[in-house]
Amino acid sequence: MALDVSMHGVIQRRNDLQARLWGTRHRAMSGNHRNATAKELHREILRYLIKATDQRLLEGSQTTVRANVKFIERPSGFEIMVGDVRNFHRDPALPHFRRKRDQAWFDFQLLGVKKERRIEIEAYDFELRLAKPELFIRFDLNPPGHENDEHGLRSHMHLDSDDDGMAVPAPVMSPFELLDIMVHGLIQTGRQRHRGALAVPVEPP
Amino acid sequence: MIARGLGELADDIALTSGSWTVVVSDADGQILDALQDELAFAIESEGGNAMIVDAREGIHAVIKALSQSKPEDVVLIHHMEKLGAAAHRQLDSARTWFEGGARVALVTTASALAALASDAPHLWSWIGSRVFSPDPSAGTLDVEARLASLREGTGLTDEEVIRRAETGELPLDPIYAEWLLLLNRGELIGS
């Protein structure tokens, strides 16, 4: 099989991958019975975060979750986000959620459209900032459009760099799969596979 | 009297077990329905009900509803301003029956507040500072602040973003999709 290893071939394969990723998206992205409206999706996200605070996974309480997660609806669509302003500079003084176990903190925004009797999530970004090591990971889903075909990275991930060249494809995930990563993901265990079976485990921070 | 957003007010009522609260509202059915909805959400993990009782049915109906409620419930009694002094005094006398029971919100008008306080002094002291007015706009997204952060973060203006969207020059990024939505130009997303 002759493979095209130029960027043309790469972009073609990336677009095929994006089509598969979009095709396997969770039904919560397209509004199932429970999340059929934007308001219901907002409530479901609140429930997740409230339970996470109740179970002491996150700092805060029902009251702070309600205060921090904002919702806006327009005729064309809706958005659910953390805080009144977008945190471009990663300022911890702005509203966010913080993990109790390791002080990693995160925020997010997701945007969707309203279709007949359901909603569809069309764009999001969820960013987790670790305290130790100090780095961030962000999962982005760009809004739909032909420009996505030019780079084949509609659903992608940034690992500690905002440079578009440093993005790699990522699964299209539901808000709850993403929140699972924000709340439970990227937790250091001290185990390092490459150190071998007899290696002394490194103490997690 | 403190103004509270509906979600915050619902939490305030729901998270204080056995509380009695006065909600000052000029009998706006839409606000009442929205508050009931927020209360139902606030207490759903407890398995309780957020019920509305109309005081125009008389003090006996109000007392009966309170008697039948459970500690995990919230009872919203509206049109309290329709009850007269005698009914207020009956409620004042009966209040201890409901101690430790459902959380109760008495919805009345601003003009009837003084009469309630005067006719039911023991109940009033029980309520204390828990007198709120619902503000549906409080706690909602500050759209202008959000837009200002987008302008500051990107160096662009609203007009420039719209122009670029219309000419197909706007990058496909969640930031700009959000911006267009907030400007009520969601039809330009992905154009």
C-alpha cells in the first residue's frame, strides 16, 4: 500500500479519524431523553459537580457550584461555563473548581445548538491545571465548519501548550466524560513503567 | 430584606433544615413557578417535594398542608397577603407544631409584610432576618463582563469579530463561537 506521507496524506487521515471520533460520540452530546433541553443539561452538570463537592472530591459546596456555573440561552443556542469571564491568563483568583486531593484546578465552557426536541453540543474546552508538575491539559472541540478539514483537528488536546501546532487528536467526549478527567484524571501514582519491575516506586507528591 | 437570585434563594431555603423564610414578591406566578423548580432541584437528593399551597384557600388548608408535609419537603405558601389578621394569629399560635418539620417559605407582598409581622410576632421573631426578595437576574451570566474578557483576551472588537465571521475569516475556535452566541449572532458560527 503506497502511503502518502506528505501533509496532504496526513490531513486526509486526520479527517478520517475526526469522522470516526465524531461518529462514536456519546449520546449526551446529541441530547438523550434526560438531557433533552439545554436547561436539563445544565442541571445535570450541576448535579455532577454538587455530588463531587458532597463527596469531598472537589472543594466547595452546592452553593458555590450554583454560583460558579453559569448558563445562557439564546434563540440559536446555549452555553454553560464557569464564571462570568473567560480565564485567558489562568488566574486562580477567577472562579474555578479545585480538587481536594492534589489542588489541581479546572474550568470549562461548552456551547450547543437547539434542535427540534433536543440539543446538540457543538464546541467545548475543558482545561485542567496541575499543581505538581505545573502544567495544563485542555480538551477542545472546535465548532463545525469547513476550516476543520484543513488541519483535521476539530477534536483535539493541548498538553501544556496553547500553540496550535502542539495539538493532537482527542476523542469527542460528553461533558461527563470530560468532567471525569477533570475530577479523577491525571493523578500521579508514583508508578513509572519504564523504571522496570524491581525499581523503587517514586513517592507521589 | 435581601435580594437573592432564584438559585441562591432556593439553596438558602433548602439548606437550612426546618427553616421558615419570607419571600417578598408581588404574586408573580412566573417567579413562583421558577422558584418551585429551583427548590425541587435543590432538594431532589433528599427525596422531598417542593409544593405550592395557595393561602387563598384559607388558614385551615394551609395548616392542613403543613401538617401533611415531611421534614424533607419544602412548602411554598403564596398569597399570604390574602389572609387576614385572625388567620395570621392562628398561624402564629400553631407554629410550634411545625418545628423541625418541612422548610417553609411564606410568599407575600411588600405592602402586606408589616401586617404579617404585627399579627404574628412570635412567628416573625422565628423568621428573624430570613426575609428575601427574589431577583431573577441575580446570579445569571454577566454577559457584558464575559464579552469584555473576550475583547481583552484577543485584542479584537465585537465589530471585527462579526466582520471576520461574515467574510469567513474567523478561526473555528470555541472562543469565537461563544463570542458570536453572546452577541446574538449564532447563525454566523462556522460560516
